[in-house]
Amino acid sequence: MGRTHPPTRDEIPSLESFGIELHPDTPRYVQDVQLLADSLGGNGLKDVFANWIVFAAAFSACMGGLLFGFDQGILSIVYTMPQFLQTFPEIDGNNPGAGLKKGVMTGLLELGAFIGALQSGFLADRYSRKKTIAIGSVWFIVGSVLQASASSYAQLTIGRFIGGIGIGVLSSTAPMYISEISPPNVRGAFLVLEGASIVIGIVIMFYITYGTRYIESTWCFRLPFTIQIVPCAALLIGLYLLPYSPRWQVQVGRDADALHSLARLRNLPLTDPRLQAEWIMVRADAIEAREVIVKKHPSLQDGSFGSELKLEVASWVDMFGPGILRKTMIGVMLMVFQQFQGINALIYYSPTLFQQLGLDTQMQIDMSGVLNIIQMIGTCSAFFFLDKVGRKPPLIVGSIGNTCSHFIVAGLIGKYNGQWNDHPQAAWAGVGFIFAFMFFFGIGWSPVPWAMPAEVHSSSRRAKGVAITTCCNWFFNFIIGLITPPMIEGIGFGTFIFFGAFSILSLIWTIFFCPETKGKTLEEMDAVFHTQAAHDELEAKHEIVSYICRQAAGSTAATDEKASDKINPESWVERA
């Protein structure tokens, strides 16, 4: 049986064993990561779609977020459809216990997504990123079929839970896969697209469902559930055209396959120094990451399924150990405040919330559509200033705007509830501040919680750190989906006070506990968290790369010195 993990330093195969002769310029690209990225192209939108593989990668990267957005866009309207409420009377507001059952139906998708995100790391490492995306797609399609054909509340909720597992797997695995196969010059663009795909999906499916609500039969809600299968099925069919992740291939000991996958992805010959440099760095990253795991868990390295499962659990537990816990909690707290400021409560239940402001049914739906568009505008506008102003200022501005909006809306509902016909200006002022909340949320708390966790963790811990953040998003999303309908029924305008209180807490936490990651190297983040993990990993990768290059250049002392001089560890820093 062949090796299923990266080699130790003593076992690193030479380039000659792969039939590769080191190009004289390769060490120069290894030395300067930015030079390598610039040599592969620009970082504009046109570069993201420069070839069909990158385009397909962008499509799959957006899929998890897009499908979640589809679900949110559907639910905000189907809850107002008479045909839907007649088919599932358990969630009709006129029946006792409907609020809780509506929350359960809504939240089970997020609970399924939480479970899907938990298992995605193990599946992606064992079966490849590509096959795991296929697994997630199958889960989602099965869930969507059950929802589209549902004739009972039980079938509908089971379908949502199963579909949620697929969304969780896709939302965790697809970005990992894309970041590993995309050129370094456009990796950041995919991070932006992943976050934006959620709000884009909401808007697209909202207006599709807006149109289907005029269908008199139950197809008014079955058709949207069916339509969301189409992009997922297209992904499943087209997935076989995409290559495996070179980083995963190196991780399981398939270095030669990784080289050929990179050559296909970059459309470069094996002799190109840029291709060789990227391949060497991918190998060094994998070797160094395994060294961290072996050092931490030497007794779980026999390669058996049981050991791999224990190692997976242990590596998750490590994220809450000394030196890493504070970094992990950054992602956790970002998702706590993202969800408990009420964003998905407004998206899922916006017609119900607008009803509290005295709007009629048609206006509730129309304003819900405008609400989604405003969030999309806010989120997309963050693309243009997030890298200029940093991460904390948008969070602070967002928290202030969200706090003011929530408390003003709560005050208006508390004072004028039941008197909206006599005070239409107050009702529209409430609508305006709900719109203001969506915009302020979009510029800060929508994109930053997805970006920052990847920027605080060292490379060997980054995948798990991002996965924990994703799991927390789905878990807290589940809680919000579950508690919001009973809160609206029970405490009315107090729902906005609840979300406003968390907005205040988010402001305090951001000012005093949230680090600024813009422009900081991973070593500089070590100083913020009083650790030296990134520094140690940087030195280890430098040593491994130097060894690989010396192998190719020759073993004489003079050549060793020449090759070593070309590799400067300072060039390996990663900036956010």
C-alpha cells in the first residue's frame, strides 16, 4: 500500500525522482510569494473568470452560500401563502403552538447544516474535497426533493434537515477546495464571492417565489423548492471535469499527481519555474502541517480508520487548547454577534415583523424584497473599502447603526402598535430604520466574520479554525430560527430590544477584544495573541523548502550556500 500522508523530512523525494529539473528561476519565485502571485495574473474580476476551470471553481465555491440564500428567499414568502398554510396547518399562526413549530421547521435546516459542517473536514481529508462536494450535493438534492413533494409537516421538516446537511457540507468544503486550486492572485476574490453569494441567492429566489405565489395550486411553493435543485444538479454533473485539489493530493502522498493537477490548473508546462515554485511550496506546507500533528499526537499515526477518526477528534479539541483558544474564540464570538443581532430573523420572518408596523400583506412582501436588496448593496459595497479601512471600523460602525435601528424600531412599535392607521409616518419611519439595519449590517457584520477567522490562525490550524467558525454560524442560526417566532408572539417589540442588546455587546466586544488583522503578518498576529506558532511554522517551512531546493541544486557546500541564500524566510510572511 502506498504512502497516504506527506513524507517526513528524511523521506522527501528529490525533484529528479519525479523527472523534474529545477529551473534556475524557481528559487526566486519560492523566495517572493508576491512575485509568484503577480506573475500568474492580476486580481480583478476578469482574472477570476480567466479560464473555464477558474469559472467552474467560482461556481462551486458560491454553491453552499447560494443554496442557503435560496432557502432564505423562499421561506420569507411561502409563510404568507394560503396554499402553504393549508397544506401545513401546523405552522398557521391561527393554530396553537404554530410559532414554535414554524421555528422548528426553519431551524432544522441550520441544525442539519451544523452537522454537515462538523463532518465535512473528516470527509474532505479522507475522500478528497471534490468527492465531498459531490456528497454534499446529493444530500441537498434529496432534501429538496422531499421538501418539494411534501404533503405533511413531518416530511417537510425531515427534508429541510437533510437538505441542511448538504448545505453544511458544501459551505465548509467548497471554499476549502477553491482556495486550494485557485491561483494565489485571485484567492481573495473567492472569499468575497462566498459571502456575497448568500445575499445574491436570497434576492434571486425571493423574486422567483414572488412570481410563483400567483400560481393557484400548491406548485406556488413546490416550484421554488424544485428550482433550487437545478444549480446543485449542474454542479454534481460538472464536478467530474474539475481536477482534484493539488494540496489534498500532496496531503495523501500523491506528489506527482499534484504536480500534474497544478499544471492543468495553471495551464503551464512542468518546466515552468512558477509551476515548480508553487508545487514546492504546497509540498512544504503539507510536510510542515503533518509535523505539527505528529508532534502533538504521535500515537495516532498508524493510518487506520480508527486512528484517523481519533486524530480528527483530537485536532478539533486542540483548537480549544492553550495558545489557540483565544484565536478560536474570535471566530466563535464573531458568529455569536452576527446571528444574535437578528439578521436571519429579519430575513426569514420579515413579513411578520413588517406586520407589527401595520403594513398590509402585499406591502409586507414588497418591503421584504427591498430589505434583501439593501443588504446585498451593503455587503457588495464592503468589497471596495474593507481592505482599505480594515476590519474593526466596519464592525464598529455596523454595531452602532444596528443598535440605534433596533431600539428606535422597538420604541415605535411600543408606542404606536395598534394605532398605525393614525400614525403612518411612524410606521414608515420604522420601515426605514429596519432598512438602515440591513445596510449597516451588510457593510460590516456580513463580510468580516467570514474573512477574519482565516487571518488569525496559523496555516496548520486555519482549516479547523474556519470550520469551527462555520459550525458556529449554523448552530447560532438554528437557535435564532427556533426562538424568533415565539419571541414575536410573546414579547412583540421586545424582540427588537433583545437584538439591540446584543448589538451593544457586539460594539463593546469589538472595541476591546477584537484584533485588527488588516495588513498584519501571521507573525504579527502571534504578538497580538502572545504565541509564536506562526513564527515556528514559518521557520519550519523555510527549512523544508531550502532542503528541496538543495536536493535539486546539488549537495556541495557551495551549492548549498547558494541555494540557501535564495530562500529568505521573511518572504514567506502572509498578509491579510
